[in-house]
Amino acid sequence: MEQELVRSEKLQLVGQLAAGFAHEIRNPLTTIRGFMQIFHQSDATKGEHKVHYDVIIKEIDRVNSIIGELLQMANPKSVSTKSETNIGELLTDIYTLYKPEATEKEIAMKLHLEPMPTVYLDRSKLHQVVMNLVKNGLEAMDGSGKLILNATENSERETIEISIEDTGVGMDEKTVEMLGTPFFTTKETGTGLGLMTSFRIVEELGGEISVSSIEGVGTTFTIQLPLHAVKMYQ
Ligand code: ADP
Ligand code: MG
């Protein structure tokens, strides 16, 4: 027990250090990005260099996303705070957050909720997972398509089942096998950290995550949260 405590204190320290570094790096990055934006828009950088400024800004954004995801990872388990959570509300929040972006990309975003018991878990962590999956779903479609968020109680498996279904590019078997590997990304500006973090969190929550995907048709990620792990007042 004593050992465990020391370990979690150290983890907390690493987390604090990482957060400190992240902010120190982000501040100058914000300045650099701001000036790059000005150069990018000024007449002096017309022509062939315009494209280089585009790349610089994209790369700065990528560094920023990597820092953001590292920060999420550094967030130690010991600060996990469980609370009464209504999964329907949580999904509605995420739906509301991403609906405008979906509409802009002409993606039909739907939310299907069925009655579910209130659960007891770290709400912000589950929020982070579903957000990562919704983001990936939207990024898998370039204009048109469908993204469906489902949540229901699966009484046979005794779980709460949350699925995120898209009609995007889908994945071949090799890609599916790579999912969750740190820095594995097929996107120009991806970080390849979203799924790794999400898989880890689902495990922390006592759940399981699975994927089914068909190239050119779409992908469905399904999270199963066993009721025994998330029931109230445990
Ligand atoms: P990132 O989104 O930064 O690339 P992720 O860890 O979130 O990192 O995802 C890793 C890779 O998994 C993506 O680059 C993509 O190739 C694949 N992927 C994840 N979700 C989907 C999806 N819904 N449809 C198709 N491919 C996906
Ligand atoms: Mg992602």
C-alpha cells in the first residue's frame, strides 16, 4: 500500500511537470502562430511562399494538439473524480458541441438515446473518450455522410453500450490492428494519440471497446461499460 502511494505521488509530480512544460511551450507557440498568420495574410508573402506559411501554421497546430493530448495523458489516475453521471446528458452535450461542425460539413449527425440507469464514474474521462471517437468519425468523412451516436442499456450483457457509427472511409485490417499504437495516424495533421488515450481510459473505467469497420463503407466503435463497474455508490 505504501509503495502504491509513493508511485501515485510520483505520477502526480510527472503530471504537474508535464502541465508546466506544456504551458511554457504553448505560450511562445501562440505568439509564433499569430505572427505567421499576419505574414500569411500580408502582400509580401504572395506567390510560392504562401504555401510554406500554410505548412508552418499547420505544423504549429499539430504541435499544439500533441501537447494537448500529452496533457490529457499526464493527467494521473489518482485525480480521477467519480460522480453521478447521466450518460444521456453527457452524449447530448457532445452532440450539441459537434452538431454545428457536422452541419457545416454536410454530415447528418444523429443521437439515439434509450433509457439507461444513472452511473457513477469519472464523467470528464468518458466525455474525453466519446469526444475523441466523434472527432475521428467526423474526420473520416469529407462532406456528406452520417454520424450516429447511440446509447442504450444492453440487458443481455449487463452493460451500458455506447456506439459511435460513421459512414466514412473505413479501415482495412492492417489499420485496425494498428489502432491505439502511440503516434499511429493516417492524417496529415493527426497526432495518433487520441485512440491510445481513449483505450486506456475505457480500461480505467472498467469497460471494453471494440471496433468494426469496412473500407469505403464506415466504422463503428462500441464501448461497453459493465453495470457492475459503474453502478451507483460502489
Ligand atoms: P488521429 O485522429 O490524430 O489520427 P487517433 O488515435 O484518433 O489519431 O486515430 C488513429 C488513426 O485511426 C487515424 O489516423 C485513422 O487512420 C484511424 N481511425 C480512427 N478512427 C477512425 C474512423 N472512425 N474511421 C476511419 N479511420 C479511423
Ligand atoms: Mg483522433
